Amino acid sequence: MDLISNQIVFMISDLHVGDPKEPHLEDFNKDDDFQRLLADVIPERHAGPSTLVIAGDFIDFPQVLPGLGRHKMGKRFGATEQQSLAKMERVIVGHPKVFGALEDFVNKGNQVVVLPGNHDIDLHWPSVFERLREALGGAPPPKICFVKEGEIHEKRIHIEHGNQYSFDNWFEHWTDPIVDAPDGPRIERPWGTLFMDIVYNDIENLYPFVNKVYPHSVYAQIILRSIKDTENVSAKALGRLLLFFVLRGKRFIWEHLLGREEDFDEEKILSAEAIQSFLADLGAEGPVERLNEIALETFLMASLVDPSDLSSAKMDQYGLDAVDRGLLGRNDERGIKRRQKEFLESGEVDVLAFGHTHVAEDGNLAPMWGPLDPRRSFNTGSWMPHVQIGQLQKPYWKDLRSLPQTHEIQYLVIELEDHPRASLEKL
């Protein structure tokens, strides 16, 4: 049975709707634009009933009530059902225009289909999605659907979030991520969410711009340029990064791949005493500048070096052959490219669409076959603001606070025919 009820589909992704009561962690501020998309733009584009697909990371659960992520049940375990439900309630209360717009959209005969992403895997909890359904007016399927499989594959189109192709945001139990923790059922937690829970939310609370800088590759240059800027970079925050990456970063990759993993008390291993002891072991006693230097070097190692970039000798040392996994989104795009190639070779789809990377894309699925090939591959980007760094800009870390933030909200329109046609539009 097909999921999509209508002949025209509008797809969006990566809204990251959060909790306005956590202003430094809340990245969504386009409530009015979202309302306009549903109330004006879509009806003007198509007079009949439409399907809206929200392709993952609609809700930013890890950044709502962030303290709940720090527990001692084990690194693989995320929120309980009641915790996820409490987060869902905070988001609904904080963004009445968003949920009101969706309710009005459904009441006018349209359909809403929600796919999970790595930030809103919590929607798998039955009570959490039912609370979302209630906030949208309570219509049953197919008017409001949650696709637990995480993908739409029908009518020669394929839509999914895309997180399953990166090491740090990959779920072992993607279609049924409720797992047994020592204190009862919890949602599965991948490395990327663990990083947010234990370290990243603290960093973003200090530096709200940190997840908005694009392209991410410029971080290396900015950090190296700012490495002695101790007045503007928190030694405590970077010290936590240091130990997290050493104990959870590259070591986490190798131990995960080789089947040797340990559990740590996160607060204990990231305490001030632990940082001092670790630095002493490295012979790094002394000024705070050295702490920053080691922390930043470790950050760069874990975020910018991929096991696939290592020499064959190093790969042999770890007993690995052709591993292509990294941290902090290092392999998100290359993983999605491999997925595109699979569909290209299968001949099953004419329109392929992702989110997750926050980088919009509109291109031929098979560019080597020429511009007349009708098959298209898309990414709808993100609703989050961006601090775009130009090729010739050379900012320091302290400058990132004052650089302008911009939006480029895009949505995909798919007309379902014998061979579907799609276009990426700007709002």
C-alpha cells in the first residue's frame, strides 16, 4: 500500500524545531515562514489536496531539556518515553504557529507524512507521536502518518533523511530503536547524540553560532588561527572536548569496529580532576594555552581525520581493510553519494531526495550521462540560520559571534506522473 495519498508532494527537512526556553540551543525561528508555506505557498502552487513530507529532524529532541541526556545508564541509551514526551510537550507549547499551521493544513484535506531523522528518533515512542498527532488535530492515518521504516519508496521516488550513511548518526535498530536499558526501555543513542548530550550542548550554550558555520571545513582554519585566543575560547569547554574525543572519539571508532567497548561514568571522566590528570600524563602541565592547544588538536583529529584517510600500514595495524567511517559528519555526504549510486544502478527511481547534511542540492542523478537524463537527486537543506564563510574570509573564533546569519529555506515539489518530475524551490 502506498504511503502518499495525493498526486503532488512537497518535501521539507531539518527544521530542528526546539524549545524557546533554551534560547542558546533553539535554532528554529521561522514560525511565520512555515505558516506561510502551508497556508499560502502550497495552495497557490496546487489547488487540490497535497502531501507534505517532513523528511527527518523536524523536532530537535537532543537540545530540549538537555540535562536529561546525562545519566549513568550507558552511552548507548538515550531518553525514556516519559522524557521524550516531556520534550515533545515543550516544543508544542513553544511553537503554536507551527503546529497550528499543520493542523489547518490537514483540516483542508491535505496529508502530512513524517519520517524520522537522527534528531527526532524519539517519535518512535507511541505516546510521543500520538501527542504530535493530537497537536495536529488528531486525524488518523493516512492523513497524518509516521513512517517508522524511515523512507518512502514508491511511484519511482525515494525519500529518506540520510543519517544512516554516517558513522556518528547511524542507528543499529533504525526501524525499532527502543532498546532495553538497565532501568527499562530507552531510545537508542548513536555517537552523534551522545556527543550532543555530553559535550556539544555545553559548547553551543557558550557559542550559539557553533553549529551554524558553513562550510564545516573552515573550522580547521578558524581553530588553528584562534588557537592561542584564550580570552575568547573557554579552556573548560575545550578541556571537556579533549577528554571526550580521546575517550569517545577515535578510540570509540576502533573499539566499536573491533567489538571492544567500555562504559564510562561521563561526569567522572570529564571532571576538572580528570582533565588535569590526563594533561599531566601527556606532560602538558602548565599554562592554559597548552590545554587549549591539545584540546583543539584532538578536536581536529577526531572531526577532520577519517579512518579511510589513514595509510595502509595504519589500517593493517588496526586490523581494518577499507573502513570509511568518521566523526562529526565527516562522511555524511560521501555516504549519501554511495546511496545515490546504488539507486542509479538499480534503475528504480527517477527522483531521489535527502536531508541531513543541511546543504541544498539540485542535480542530475547521473550527470555523466548528460544533462538530458531526467533522473534527479535533491537535498532540501535546512531551516537553520547559516553563518556562511566566504573563500577569501579569514575570521577568528571571536569574530564568528558578529558575522551575519542568513537563511535560504528551500522545499521540493514532486509531481507524481508515470515518470515523476521535481523541482527545488526557494521560499
